[in-house]
Amino acid sequence: MPKSGTVERNAAREQELLQQTKAPDGFKVTVFAGPPAAMYPTCLASAPDSALFVCADPNLSLSQNKGVGRVVRLVDADGDGRADRYSVFAEMDSPRGIVFDGRTLYVMHPPTLTAYRDTNGDGIADESDDLVKGLGFDLSFRGADHSTNQLTLGIDGWLYVAVGDYGFQRAVGKDGTTIRHRGGGVVRVRPDGTGLEIYAVGTRNIYDVAVDPFLRLYSRDNTNDGDGWDTRLHYIPALAHMGYPMYYKNFPDEHMPSLHDYGAGAGTGALWAHDPGLPDGFSNNLYTSDWTLNKVFRHVLTPQGASFAITQDEFLSIPHPSDMVMDERSNMYVASLIGGTFTYVGDTVGGVVRVSYAAGRSNVERPAVVETALDNSALLAALVSPNGVRRVQAQRELLRRARRGGVRGWLQRRSLRSRLESLTLDSQRPDYARVAAMFTLKQLAGAGANALLVRAAADPALRPLALRALTDDPRQLPGVPVALFVESLRDPDPRVQLQAITGLVRLRAREAAGAIVPLTASADRAIAHIAINALVELDGHSAALAAVDTGSPALRRGALRALRQMHSAATVSALKQRLQTARDTAVPPRHDLLFALARLYNREAQWNGEWWGTRPSFLGPYFAPTPWEESAAIKPLLREALLVARGAELDTIAVEFMRNRVLPQGARGMVVAIQAVDPLERQQVIDALLGTSHLSPAAIALLPALDARSAPLHAAVAQLLAGQTAVGEQLLPLVRRGAVDSTLEAEIQGRL
């Protein structure tokens, strides 16, 4: 393509897209653009001047051709809902996420997040600045599928990044901050590349995140192609682990519960649309799209404790939707990969449609409002308007002006700060407007806003977001009152409790761990999950141990769930001491301590950068369990428990040890069956099995003789072999023998 020109139109292809697109009554659909200007559209961003940025990536998921990706700027000059002119704004491999803040276009093209600017107004970027490097993997590793994806800019001034399950080995921000994570999740970073941090983990392969006016995150996740993980819709609070892949199957009480599992599908875009130009019931809703189902869905969320109940209704039928975005004039743009598969298949794939509510035409047709042309009073009005897109754009322009140097900049900052303080405390304003003013003030004044935020926290309507704003920037924490957050843990509003927990972690308030412990026993699963993760982050083992010693059964369970994630010598020593002195009737029960130590025997192995594939092991609680320094101190206690126990107790212990990967899968039958053999031989078998999630060479050497000894031991060997994902050649005779033995359970025989 030339760098700029007139948008080509193909009437036949546009008609094909329109025929396959169906919107609700009252909405009008037009084809905004198609190939080549809007081919292979993977992500969209709107601009205040009514331009639309479209990511084009002919590689789609799996192709690895370098030098074919770009971001195209499209302009509808006559306002008829169809692009007239284009310019190739910037070129890069694998554009997967974009956000425009009125001056800068942020592009996530794994493994790099780059800021592009057009300084001369020709529609083509002439400046670029890499903000984050190493956030994902490039095309030399694999196609961009499962890598790092969409961006969303929150009113808190953070760029939120949807990370696919490749993860990232060493992501580095502009300020040198480094993070690392194996698997999917959400990362956030400031628009200047500072403050890079992991927000939440445990998603599978999310493509996008939506942020609502109160800074809550949502995403429609992708299926695992089986194994019990389907298209899940998540609400994702800070510190959450959504469960993939090591918790969701065998440890369902240890992850943040998803809002819903929708079965087959492939989640793509996510958008929170807050726009008065949409009809009643369609504004202030979550929208998500699904590539496989060829739908865009509308969701209504109802608060349910710290999480939500959710509905799902079809909003739009459209072939292979990949992304949605609102502009400031109540138009929704939806990218379609019509004709696409998973690789490059020619230059006729894709298109972008504009969806507008016909009864709101006066709002849609009005001239574009460019924030740079407004005075400060008009910008403040836009900041508290009922249009979510305008609020964000107005905020970015206000902050740009306030950051100018000299006397003029100082006067603007002083005046703006005073007006933002008034808006924040104005109880006659809608809550979303006060939140926008509050986070603009925080970004403007930094720690200087903290006194006002403490005042705002006294207002129940603002309390959860005031707590969040107080601890949002780790550089501005000195002087933030820890006591306010401790007090808020007892607030009757679960939203306040959630933010209080998160805030104490950001404050590194280890001394407050004891106040968090009671929430580990909360009947609200979201609260309990975040409280447990917070204790782990704060290394609050002393507070957790106190709850284990004297707390209620529910409190002991919550505290032990935290302790079994604290891999420290102090934690192991304390649990070991309690186990050695505990009796069967003791509080806490002996088995609870034993199973906590079994969990602590392993930790996650150091990640070497290899991807775990589309269907990784879901056994948990670790993907790659490996012993560590304290394993040698734990093993004798586990060994003694197996040697001493009998009957039902032994069966219970064996099952829990297998769950925690200190016995190989399928070892339960062997542990029970060897009760009948000589004690020394029983010890030999236990020693060969204990401490590994796979068959050790010592165990393999014992199996042939055990298999030949008796029918119960033959059945136990068959069960043990059936639990393995692979066996060596020397075990094939035993596998064959079991596979044709019709006296075995059908499931065991089938696995063999």
C-alpha cells in the first residue's frame, strides 16, 4: 500500500459482511472499511477527531512472516459512517493492542509496547519510544497466538495489558523495573513506561480486558479444548489467581471464581461501554466478543458480594469478531476477520463495521470534539460527563496541560487541583464522575492528593476507590495511614474490604497481617481468595500460625491455605514442630498440618522459557513441582505418616499426597496393598515412591517383582502405571499385561 490515499471499496465484499451482520432493532450497521486498508483487523482505537486506528496483522495466529504488520489511520471525512482516507500510521510485527490518548498511540506488538506520535499532523507517526520490552515473545519463537494482546487505558492512568499464556521471561519497563511470569494474566504500566507490575495471573489465553468506570477488570477467556476449562468470563481483581492451569481442576477452592463458564467458544474482545447515546439497557454494560460463535454479547452485572452475578444476551451477529471500541459520538466499531482462519490466506480477509443507535443520530452526527481545542472548563465538564471515552480523553489532555513548565503551568496546576478537589467531594455528582475527578487529582498532585483522599474515604460512595487511589502509586506511599486500611477490613461493604486488603499489600504492611487473617475465612469466596494471597505476599506466617493455633475451624483452614504457599524455613519449622507435638484430637487436627507440609515439599521449578502448550498439565498444585531446601526436613514426616497409618486413614493420606504431588499419580493402590508385605520391604517401596510426582528409577526397579507376587499387588502396579503420562521401555511388559487383563477395572485397563 502507498503510505496514504483513498480507501478502496469493494461493494460485493461489503455486502457479504453486511448480510452476515445482525444488530438489535434500532441500530444501524455500516461497513466502515475493508481490505486493503482494514484487512486482518486485530485491534481498534478511536481518536477524538473521529479517526479510527486499525491494527492489520496478516499473520493472524500462526503465520510468522516478518514485516507485514501495521496500524492504519482511517478518516470518515463526510460523516457517513464510511472511511474515505487512510494513512499507514506505523509499521511493526504483530500489532495486538492499541490505545490512543489524544496525542500518543500505544501499540502492543509482542514482545514490545511502543508509544508512537505524529508530530506534524500528516497522519503518519514520526516518533516512537519503546516503553516495555520483553513482554511476550516475537515471531522467531512462534506465531503471535497465545502471546501478549490488547491494551486498555483506565481512568486511573494505567495501561492494562492482556497477557496470553506464553507469559514473559523478562519484561523491562522504561524505569528498569523487571517482571517475569509463566502463563497468562494482566500486567499494567504507566503511559511513560514506569511502574510495570503484574496485576493478576491464572488466566488461560485472554485477548482483551475491559475496565469499568470503577476500575474493575473483566475478560472473556479462551477454552482449553477440553479438560474442563471452557470459555470463562472473568472478573479479575488485583492479586487474583484465576486458576489456570494448576488449580481449576483439582483445587477449585483455591482460585478466584469466574463469573460464568459459557462452554465452547473463543473469547476475543472486551469493552465497557458507558455512553448516553446508547439506548436504555445498552449503556454502562460489558460487551465481549467470541471468534468461534461469531457473536458480540452484552452482559449486565449485578453486585454479589465482592464479585458479580452476570447475564449474557446476544448484541451482534458478525463473522469472527476480534475487537470492539466506542468513539466519543456513540458509535461502536467492531473488527471482523471475515474469511480468516489462523494463518495468512490472501489479501481479502476482514473488515470493520460501525454500529450506531438510529434514535441517537443527533449525538452521532454532531461534529467531533477534539479535546485539545477545549478550554479547561470544557475539559472538566467532559471529565465528569456520562461518556466514558470522553472522560478518559479529557483527563489525558488536562494532565498534559498541567504538566507544562513555567508560571503558566504552575497556575494551571493550582487552579485545576482546586477544582478537582471540589468535584471529588461533590456528593451531588454521579459516583463515576467523582471517581474520574479523584484519579485525575491523584495523577496531578501525587502524594499531595493523599489528604483529600483520606477525607474522600469517609464517604461510603467513594471509600473503596479512595483506598485504591491512596496506594495506587508505590512511589507515593509515605504517610498513607495504615490504620485506615486496617479499619476498612471490617467495613460491611465487601468492595471496601477488597481494596483494604490490596492496599495493605501495596503498603507492605506486614504488621497488619493479623487483621487480614479473619477474612481468609470469609463466606465470600472472592474476599477469602484475595485475603489468602495477601497473607502470602506479606509473608504473614506468624499471624497465620496464631490463627492455626487458636482460630475457628474455618479460620484454621484459611490460615493453612496461606501457610502452604509460604515456602520459607520459618514456616516449615513451625508446622513441623506443631505436627510432632499434635495428637489426633488436637486443634488443629494432625492431618491438616501434615497436608500443609505435603504441599510445601515442592515448589514451582525455575522456568526455562519453554511454553507449556495448548493443553498443559492441570494436576496442580504446581505445573513443574520440584523439591527445595526444606524438602529434606519435610520428607521424614511424610514417610512416618505413610508407615504408621492403616486402613481408611492410610487411604486418605495417600490420596492427599498424590494430590500434592509427593506420591506419583496412581500410587494409592500400591500404598494400601503393600501393608501385607514384609515391613522392611514396605519401607523400601515407600522410600522409592515418596517425594516425586513420577516413577523414580528405584520404584521402576521394584515393580516387576511386586507385579508377579500377588493379584492385589498386580492390580496396584497396574493402577500405578495407568496414572503415568509416559513409561520407559522396560515397563512395557507390565503395561501390556495389564492392558489385556480383564480382571482389572475397565478404566485402569483402558488407560494401560
